[in-house]
Amino acid sequence: MILLATMAIHPIDVAIIAVYIVGTTLLGIWLGKGEDSTRDFFLGSKNLPTWALLLSIVATETSTVTFLSVPGLAFKEGGNFGFLQLALGYIVGRVLVLVFLLPLYFQNENSTAYEVFQRNFGSSTRRLASLFFLIARTLGDGLRLFLTALALQQVMQLPFEVSVAILAVATAIYALFGGVRSVVWNDCLQFGVYMAGAVLALAVILVRLPGGTEQYIQFASETGRLRLFDLELFPAQGHLTLWAGLLGGAMLSLATHGADQLIVQRYLCAKDQRSAGLALVWSGPIVFAQFALFLAIGAGLACYFTEFDPTKVNIPGDQALATFIVGELPLGIRGIILAAVFAAAMSTLSSSVNSSSSSLLQDFGRQAWSDLPEERRLRLARGFTVLFTLSQAVVAIVAFRGHFAETVVNQALAIAGFSAGLLLGLFFVALVIGRVSSVLANIGLLTGAVVITLIAFQTNISGYWYSLICCGTSFGVTVLLGYLCSWRGENSRVASWEED
């Protein structure tokens, strides 16, 4: 994937990007002043405002790839607004998380998402779940760093390793010194910047079109790009229907927002369950509106290039916005929107390293480090933040030096997202059955991981169904084994749980 056209940009645009990256880093350090405990570092003292957590949730799930690729879904020939069907499913999924999963996190004073597994399955399942999360985050966000660093390399003409270092160091510094409080407030800033950048891009398109908004709407309507719903029961492969969008989006949102420490950490930063629920539920409509804006840009780009440069009408959809940013935007505005591109990346990466550090310290080190003085635990937390930043940077550099093909990157990113679906299955086990042997839960997780990996690489099943497959496999295997043990008279083992 070529995210941005390979060309140097004007020094003024470079300066805008540099000022933005340095500014967010310094702001993060300042916001983190006074944090002297792991509770502050990982939970923000549980007093962060609802609206800030809401924007942080949205910014965290919006990466550079999202910002640049979603417009391509409406830009390409035959493209339309059908992706919003998936966003409707996201809203449904968030409501289900609110009703069924969110209460689990507020039954006790939880510090991570996987503490629930400690009570229902035992410590080994908690650690295995955390391991799945850590591997997925390191691999997935390392590849996102790879794609973002490629963009920085191409527009600023920097060596790839330098691009990785700039993004990793800038993001890690405010995550390191400011903890989750710094991450959340910077997420709010990043959200404002990339949304402003998106609005600016659409505004430039509409202003430059000879017929303005009227020409845009007429073009989008005549080419079918305004189509939203597809009600077919048996669509062609790759076509997203309303039914697949609602079910697939709901399952994906259930997994990412109900079973992933990256997002669950935001709920745990809220003062109570009601505040967390408001942040969760309202993030759905905001993501829907955000995607609608990105798709509107895509349709606008198709109209723009048809009017001014028909040779670019057939470029790959995920390169359309990048081509427009670098080649068509005026000086200054280009720098602002490029800053928005990197803002989307930094919000995701900072959240990733902080939540990973939290999971390693709290889930793996609960026994080993619980008796350490708070000052030493805080030093460990910061050390783990550096560790995960370096790990993601290594993944990015390996991907670059290995000349990873686009299909390999996409498959790896998809597999990195499977963990949330697998873990969601265990949350459903906890809801439906309650306590189950950690042995059975672990077998369910591992079986699900093997099954979905084979499906991803050996079949053409749409990725929209992966979360459902992951969840169904881990849930089904665990429950089936539980009932088999029960049928054989081993009820005590099925209901056992570890006290440690």
C-alpha cells in the first residue's frame, strides 16, 4: 500500500507537521504532572470526564489507515456509502456491551479487562488472555506504525528508520511521562485535528468544483455513490449488505469494545459505570458521523478528479485522498491535513503502549509485583511502556526490511484483531455459565486461535465474519468441553476456579 505519493513537500508544511508532533509531546508531558502511582498512570485516578473518554475511544479506534482508506470505499468505481451499514452494526454492538459486559467491569475494583477471567476461570486464563492481547497489540499496532512511517518517509523524504523513530519517540514520551491521563487528553486533541483536517479537505473540494455542492450531489447521485443500504440476501462476494453489516459490525464492536483492554481501559478511567456507559454509547453515533464524512470526501474526490484530472479516476481507492493531499491542496492546508494523518496514528499508538503496559503489570505481575512499593511499580509501568514502544518499532522495521506485500500486511492486521473476538467468547462463557475450569477455557482460546488462522489464510470468507467465528469457536469449544466433563460426572472440575 502506498499511503502517500512519493514527493517532498514544502518546508512550511514540514514545519507545521514538526510543530504539531513536538507540541503534542510537550502537552502530554505537562498534562501528566503529579502522577505518582500506577492508579494515576493506568486509570487517571478514575476521575476523567465522560466527554474526554468518549473522544478518546473514537480517536483510539481511528488509525491512519482508517483516515486514508475509508474515503476510497466511495471513491472507487462502484463505490458508495454502504460502509455505513457496518457503522450501524457498531452502534448495536456498543448497546450490547453496555447491557451485558460493562457491568462485569464494575462489579469489583477492576484494573484491567481480564481481571474478570481471574474470578471466573482462574489466573492462568487471565494470563493467557492478556498474552493474546499483548501479541495482537504489538503485531497489529507495529504494522500500523509501519504504514504510518511509510507515509512520513514519503512526504518528508526521510530514511524509514528515522520516520519510525520520530513517531515512536514522540508518542512514547507523553505516554511515558503522562500516563493514561496524558493519552486521553491528547486523544481529544488528535480527534479535533483529524476531524478538522477532514472537513478542510471536503471544503476545498466543494469550493474548487465549478458547480459547488450542487455538482457534487448530482455526480454522487448519478454514479450511485449515495447508495447506503444493500438488502440482498445472497450478494456477490465482497459486497457488504445491511444484514452482514449489522451482524458483523455488532460482533466486531462487541469484541473490540467489550473484550479488548485497549478500549476497556477507558471505561475503567471513568468515575462510575454510568459515566463509562455514556462514553461508550455515544461513541457509536460519532463514529458513524465520522465515517459518513470520510465517505463524503471519497465521493467528492471522484467528482474532483473527473472534473480536473480524469487520469487519476482509476487510481486505487486507498491512494485517492493521499494523492489529493500531496498534489492538490494549497500550502499550509496541506501541512495541517498531513498533521491530521499523523494525529490519527499517534492516538492509536499511545493508547496501545499504555494499555499493554497496564496488562503486563496487572495481569502477569499481579503476584510478583503486588508487594513492591508504589514508586517501584510506577517505574516498572514506565519501563514496560518503553518496552512495548520498542517492540512495535521493531515490528515496523522488520515489515519494511522484509518487503511485506500488501496482502500479508492486511492478513496480519486482521489476525491481530482476532484476539478480541476469541476473548469475547470467554466473556460470554462467564455470563452464561459462570465459573469454568481454566483448563477448559484455555483449550477454547487456543482452539479458536488455530481455527481462525486457518480460515483466514485458507478460505475467502469475508473478514466481516471473523469476529463472529472467533467468538463462536472459543465459546462453543469451552461450553462443549464443560458439558462433556459434566456428563462424565466431573462437575467439580467444570466449576473449579483458582484462588490465587
